[in-house]
Amino acid sequence: MAQACESAGIPFSCNSGVCGTCQIDIIEGAENINELNREEQELAMDRNHRLGCQCKIISGIVRVTY
């Protein structure tokens, strides 16, 4: 998902889940991405508010905004 987010103009910095610059809102398809990881949990994120650099699409379509 990181490459798709970057192509869409979502800002990235560290790419390792530390800086939080790539925060996205999942509009549709949260069930189609991986579970939150430790870095996202430490930033108090939830299934609909994620880090683009840490999300992986498992299947289906995911719509995001930032």
C-alpha cells in the first residue's frame, strides 16, 4: 500500500512507522488490510486511521484519504 499512497501524493518520511507523516483515513475496505502493528498501536491508531507505510492490502479494494 505504501507505493500506492506515495503515488497518490500522501507524504512519507521514515517509512518505518515512527514519524507518523503518512497517516491515512480508511474510507472503505478496512477489512481488506492487515491488522494494526506495534508502531500503529503505540500511536493510538485504529482500523480506520492507519499509517500508509505499515498497511498491506490482503485482498479487495481499499479507499483512503489523508
